[in-house]
Amino acid sequence: MAIITVSREMGTGAYHIASEVAQKLKYTLVDGERIKSLAAKYSLTPDVLTMVDEKPPSYVTAEDRKRAAALNVIELIILELSRKGNVVIYGRGGQDLLKDCKNILRLRFIADFEERVERFAEREWIDPDMARSLIRRSDHQRGGFTHFYYDRAWDDPNYYDLVFNTSRLSAPTIIDCIIAAAKEPSIKDSDKSTVALIDSAILTKKIEAALLNAPFLEDYRPFSISVQKGAVSISGYIVSEAQKKAAIDIIKSVKGVTSVTEDIHVFDYKVYKERM
């Protein structure tokens, strides 16, 4: 149940390559359209999906937390598709979302900036100056998403198995290389621990989404959550004993949770801030 993840700069031609690889390997391509087609099943509206997809989350206001919860749901969709194996995950931090799995081929696509501008302007029939602006914005958003959500540099080559410069290599050459790498026994063969790891990640995302969506946890900030075969360990801070109890009850109500161990400290930061 091999899994291929794709990280890309805008204008590199990575989507065409990822689509061709998925087709040749008979893998499922998990891209924006696939996620969009499943969004309604997970109660995600098209507007919310557009608003949060591959953008850094925030947790300041209730609306921010709803957006962060929606991002968790997008990741839940990706995880549940990945559980079946033989997928190509296009963007959306797939390599970090599944970082503990051993049967993943992590790809990164780059290209010269001006060549990216030319490709994007030609593809979208827009002015090159507008293309430059949109590409810079895209790079900033995707880099910010990875830095904020996974605490690493988006362009660090150490997080990828193969980095392709599409300014130097042709698409057919890159596709052949990826297909050969995907057939590497250490990647292609099923890792017995992969399903269990993904199941734990799925349950974690369900817990995070439930907490972020709870209207009475108005001052909730994400806990550290660890899941092992349904046993949940949580730690962090919350503003009152009542909200602490409510948070624990929410976690216990999530299907698949068998036990909860907590190290949650009550700390009303608002009162502390007013005293400063």
C-alpha cells in the first residue's frame, strides 16, 4: 500500500506529472478536486474548503477555530484515503501528515522562478506581472502553512526523498524515475505498522475537530494529543475547571476512544494579562 506525496512550487508542472504517475501506477490521485468531491460527506462547504485549504490556521477567535477545525477535516479525508494505500497525495502537507509511516515516497518539485512565471502566465492567460504576484503569494502561503502547522521549512530538501527541478528535467524522465522509485521494495511493500499509525492519526484528527467545533470551549487552544490503539493522552492548558471537564467529556464521546489520560492545567491567561 505505497503512498506518494507531492510538494510543489506553483508553475512547476507538478500536477501533470502527479496525474500521469497516478494513472500509470493505477493509484488514486488525492488532489483538490478529489477532496472537493468528498467535502459534503464531511459537512465541509465549498466556501470553507477554499478558505482553509493549504493556508496557515489560527486559533484566536471562534471563527478562526472553525476554520482550523475544517483544516482538520481536510486532513481526515486525506488520511482515510491514504489508509487504503496506493495513492498520490498532491500537496496539503501529505509528507508531514504521514511522517511516521515507512512506505511513503516523498517528492518535491521546484523550477526557476521566471520559468514558473512564464508557464503560469501562459496556462492562465494572464499578464506576467500578475503571474509573479500570484506565485509569490502562493509560495508565501504554502511555506507559511508548513512552517506554522508542521514547524519546518517548506523547502528543506532533507524532508523529501526526491527533489525534481522541472527546469532541468523533462516530464517523461521525471515520471519514469518516480515509477521506478515507487517500485522499490522498501517503499512498495506494505508496512504492517502503517494502518495502525494512520488509524491513530485519524482518531487524533477527529478529537481535534470535535474540540475546535465545541461552541462552549470558547477559549480553547489546541492540546498535545497522543493516541495509541484508542488510548488517548492529552496535555495543555485551559481557562477553567468547567471547560476542562467539558473537553475531557468531548474526547470520551469520540467514537474509537477507549480511555483518556490527561495532564491539563487550568490557567486563565485573560486574568493574568489584565494584572500585568
